[in-house]
Amino acid sequence: MSTAPDSSPVNLTPHELPALGVVLVAAGKGERLGAQTPKAFVELSGSTLIEHCVRAICALPHSGHLVVVVPDSHAAQALSIVEGVSHLTDGWEISVIPGGRERHESVRFGLSALSDHIEIALIHDAARPLTPTDQFERVGAEVHRTGKPVIPALAVVDTVKRVGADGAVHETVDRSSLVSVQTPQGFPRELISAAHETLRDASNEADAPTDDAEVVQRAGATVLTVPGDPLAHKLTTPADLRLLEALLRVRSEGEK
């Protein structure tokens, strides 16, 4: 299992790939962020998280169908955002739909909205706005190559402790086989759609999966990993927003 960031260049020249669908999950409330608007509509250097994600996705060397899942109250705003970057989305079919009460329900709605001909589905959290285009490409290409679910992962570098409810340390956890998982996560479309339907039929909110890889694992699938990228950092708290601003500045300076 490869988990270290891959520094080798990724070939972004056009190539044959089965019909690609991307579900951009942007329906979260962002309560821990303390914003006055849903998280995906928070601005990062003057652009919403949705806009950053759409730009990265539509820079792929092959087009597809992008479904943006947002709170029903913000559907009109999301449509306006997408229209504002329409000059960057040539060849892409883009839909905006309302989400559900929980993340897994929003994903199921997004998968159902994908065009029937879609064969590979990538599911991405808008809370990871700086995820590079080549990470989408890397995940999609590996799903195509293996026919299996694929997720980007980074090796855990911090020492990990197991603690009790009282805050006392019980043990140090061996981190050699641990990874932190990012998005987009990629799947054969039929597999992930069927797994989410099964989850709905056996829904137990107290035992809801935390990501889509867990959804297919519960259905018996084996999930593979590819190298993730530190730029795909997740926005959860105000501190993360400051970190993402800094990462964006560094990336912009490197592109000059």
C-alpha cells in the first residue's frame, strides 16, 4: 500500500477514460467553522470553496458530468457561482441539486443525479478546496486500471496516543499501518450506487459511515489507496481557514 505523497509528475494529457462523473458534496453546515453561511459558500482568497473545487475538477483533461450537492436554501447561489466560472467548464455537464439531512444522504442524491452513462464516480468534499487536479486524475485513473474503489491517503506522521474519557493516556498506537484519508474517493459507479442504496435500506444514524470508502467496505468491497496531497487539507475550524489561505499563497507564488 502506497501512502507517501508522490512527487513524480502526473500526465494530464487527454487519454481514454470511461465516462466520468463527479459528485461535489457541498451541503454541510460548517458549524465548527462558526461561519454565518454553509461551509462550501465560505470564501477563500475571494472565491467560494465551491468555485475552487469546480475550477480544479473542470481542469481535468477529459470532461464529464459534475453534480454539485448544496443546501436547498443555497441552490440559486450555487447556480450563480457555477455560471460565473462557465468559461472554465467547457465540455462539462454541470447540475446543482439539493442535499439531504446527512452527508451519506447527500451523496446518494448526487449519485442518483449522475447521467446514466457514467461508469466511474468520484466523490469529493467541497471542504477540501485546494485539492489539485492531478489528485482527481490519479484516483480516476486507478479506478479505471483496477476496477476497484480507490482513495487518496497520507501516512500518519504524528505520534498517536489512545486516551480515556478522563484525558489520561492509555497507550501509544503503532502508526506504521495508519493513514489519513482524503477526497476525491473513486468508485465504479454501479458499485458505489448499490452500496449507498443498501445503506439507506439499513440506515442507522448512530452508526453512519464517515466516508464513502466505508460504505463500500460494509458492502464487502476491497478499497485501494493512492498517494494523497497535503494541499487537500480539510476546512473544519477557523484555524484551517488560515492554513488554507497560507497554502494558497504559497501555491500561487510557485505558479508565478
